Amino acid sequence: MSLHTSLFIILLGALTTFTSCQNVKEKPSELIGQWEGIVTKGMEENDIKRFAIQLDGNNEMTQILVKNGKESAIVQQIKIKGNTLSTIDNQYESTYSLKNDTLTLTTDKLVIQYVKKEEK
């Protein structure tokens, strides 16, 4: 499996985890919004130019990935329980932490950081 495919799957799984397990009222409101991924050297070497997620508070997460000049978006149902994010089908799981405006998702293979995008 290529790095891109692995990263994409892990991102989807980790991010999909965000919103399903709790009711909308119970979800941390600070998670809701748009988050821009921090592109690292390894990602750039694999032509990943941008990745982002949007959490809407309705158990949906939209993941955006720009690679090789092409943008793709995937919408997934997610759940959150404690500080664990997972997909509805529990195929992917990560833990998350928030510090100021930085969201960090951690899986057994990756640590991915996102910065909250300012609303206009």
C-alpha cells in the first residue's frame, strides 16, 4: 500500500471518528468547524499539497485531499467517545487532543496535526 493510500485511509478513519458516538449536544463544540492539515516534508515528497477536514456536528466529516493537482472529497459518518475518534463501522480509530487552535490525531502509525481555520 502506498504512503498516499495509507495516509488517506488513516485520515479518513481518524476523522470519521469525530462525530458518531455522542449526541450532537454532547460533542465538544470546539471540534466543529474546518481544520487545515499541516503538510510535512514526507507528505510533500508524495505530492500531497493540502488536506483538511470539516466537522459539522451532525456525525459527518468531510475530508479533502489535494494530491498531484487533483482534489478529492469524501464524506463519512463518524463517532466520538471520550478522546477516541472512529468511523461508524469501527474500521479506523484514533485518539485526539486539542491545544489552543491545534487538533492532533494519533493512530498507531501517524500523528497528524490540524489548525482550525478562522471563520469569515
